[in-house]
Amino acid sequence: MTVFAVEYAYAENSTELRNEHRPAHRQYLCGFLGEGAVRLLASGPTPVNDGALLIFAAEAQAALDEVLSNDPFQKVGGIGAATVTEWNPVIGLLEDFAS
């Protein structure tokens, strides 16, 4: 599996919208904590950048892209931009996922 760092930049003026849909967003992401073609390794907000960082392991970027497009935050317009970068974690808690 390949590891990907996903950076979300929240849409402008979307705080109330995201607050309303945060439970669905988190529940959706929790569905990827187990084994599967896409696995969520870590997720959390980046308050300074008004966004979030999500770390996934995926069999293919296309599978990850599908997961991201179905994120409730994405579906309601809470995400202004998402940047997906392949990442190779060679040191630390995620080193078992290094390629």
C-alpha cells in the first residue's frame, strides 16, 4: 500500500456548515480505520491553516480519490481545496507503512 498525506483547506466562511456536518464527517472517516483498500492512519485539524491533515494508506490513489469525494465535508462544500501527496514515512510510528 502507498501512504498519502491529504491536506484539506476549508472553504471560506464554512465554519457553521462544518460544525453541522462534523459528526457525519468523523463517522465516515472512522469507517476507514480497519483493513481495506483505503485505510485511515491519522486525521486532525490544522487550526493555523484552517484545514486538516489526513494520512491514508491506499492500494491506489484512485481508490483514495473516491473516498475523499464522498467525504461529507466535500459533499456539502466545506472543503475549498484538497492536496494529495504520496508520502514515505521511514522513521516513526508509521514506518511500517514505508515503501
